[in-house]
Amino acid sequence: MKILSFLGPTNYAFTKYQYGDTIVPTRFFAEALPQFFPETKKILVFVTPTVEKHDNLEELKSRLGDLLLPVPIPESHTEDALWEIFSALVNAVEPGERVVFDITNSFRSLPFLVFTAAAFLRSARNVTVASVLYGAFEARDKETNISPVFDLTPFISLFDWLAAANQFIYTGNARYLASQLRKQADATLEPLAKNVEGIALGLDLLRPRDVAGAARELPHQLNAVHNVLPEPFGVVVERLQSDYSIFAVGDNADDWAYLRSQLRMIDWYMAKQHYVHALSMAREWVVSLLCLHFGLDMWQKKQREEAEFLLSSSGMRKNRATGEVVAESPYRERWMQFPHRKRIARLWQGSERGP
């Protein structure tokens, strides 16, 4: 366990910091940290040139001994200096380490840098952020002089929610949102996570029937857990419903309703720039359209192949050597009278270039 902390030149007042059941009397919050986390191996204290010469650092050294390792950071807060501080925070942690961040004595933009560095380390270096703590001296009980310690770790997850929301908004993929739901302690969120994941997977794998069914259940799943939805998820609920509800098809809907749903999926794929998915779905949609027109079951492979036979070779196959008809669709005559059949066939075959 490694702890990253800060120290300033302030004349810190004596208090009793309480974290859980542990109370530590001290002027310096950093001194209390190894008692809150007995597995601590090193405490890196980031200090400016002013603090390096200040009595606070000498006193803290005397109390922490070999646990303490001062790390210099610049005094100024220019853009270059902020990047230097960010680099110092990131480079202080090895891949896979477990760390605690203490922002009690950080100032100005440092708390923001700490949260950003923590999020970066979690994603880029597989670092476990055990806690982000703030010793709240200003919130102390003036009678007992006990100061609470606020655990701000949950706010780190906001970066994960932000990434999940961005992925959903720009690509339509909500699987990362589902994974964030699964990280919550409330097991009642699992059906919603499974539903959202099912829609996203169905869209990825071109399974319109699965998508339509899951989208139908989405409003019910959201209503069932609306009182326990995590705050970050609440921000994207409306967008999730508006994006996915258009695919819903009722329990007793006919196949034409599914066909209309698939047409909306094609539009959705195009809007999200999933062009390969859009083209693949469009080809299947044309086959489904012919199935319904000729009274075939669009969900049955053999009957879909009958429609594809019409599209690929006008429902007739001849022996190349003899010219003898070796296969003919019973729907060929009707297909030959189908309006715009040649253009539809070219579209399905990918040879149509324009009107």
C-alpha cells in the first residue's frame, strides 16, 4: 500500500481525526494515515520548494520516520507546472499498485489533478485506488475536537460513468453502462443491466428480434428500479429510453411491426455511423420484405432462402452447359411482375449506384 499526500506551510491546528472506528490525535492528517491503513509501506508527500524548507516537513519527518518520502513539485500554477504535478503524481505509482490519495492539504487545482491522476492510473496502469480521503477539520465537533474523514472514492467512478455515457451517446453501445450498473451493491439492478446489455449485444450481432423484445421490456425494468438508480446513470436514462425504445415491438405484434422496427434500426445504424451493420441489416430487410409479400415465414431459414433465390437469380437456375432449367421458384411468375424488382435485386446484390 502506498499513500500520496500533500503538505503546505500552514500552521495546522491540533485535532482528532476519525476514520471508521479509529481516532488519531494529530496536527498532520498524513500522520494518521498509517494508523488508518496499517499495511502502508510508504507515504509520498508532495511539497513545494517553500514547504521543503518549512518546519512542517521536519516535524512530519520526525513523526513518520522512514515511511515518509518527500516529492518535489513546482510552486507556481502555470499550465506547464500543472502538467509537471500531474506527471509527478502518475510517475509515483507503479503499475498494479494499491494506493490511497489524501487531498486534505492540497490547494487550488490540486484536488482536480488528484482525481484526474487517480482515474488515469486506474485505467492506464491497472492501479487500485483504495481510497481518496479528506480530513475535514472545518467539520469537526467543537466539543470533542473530533474531525471526520470523508471518503471521496465514489467520485472517481464518475470518470467511468462519463466514459460509459460517451460510448453510449456516440456509438450507441450501452454495454459499458451495463457493466457500471453491475458494480453497484444493489442486486436489484441486475435485471436492468442484463436488459441493457442484451439490447447492445443484439444490435452488435444483428439480432433484431432479440433487440425488439429487450427494448419492449426496458421501460418496465427502469420503472422497477427508478428509486435506486445511481445518480450518474440517471443522467442518461432519458437518452437510453429515446434511443432504444424505438426498436420495441409489442408481444402480439405481427411481422410487419418487426419489419418497421428493423427499418428504424437501419436508420439508427446510419446515424451512429455503423455502416457495415446498416448495409447488412438492409439486405436482410429486403429478404424479409419479400417473405411477407409472398406469405413466407421470414423467421424460417428455408423460406428466407426462397426469397433470396428470387433476388439473386429471379427464381430460376439453369444448367450452364445445356441451358436446361434445373430449379424454379413457385413464386417466380409473381416476382417477375413485382414493381421495381430489378432495382430491388440490384440493391440487395450491392450493384445499385443511384436512382
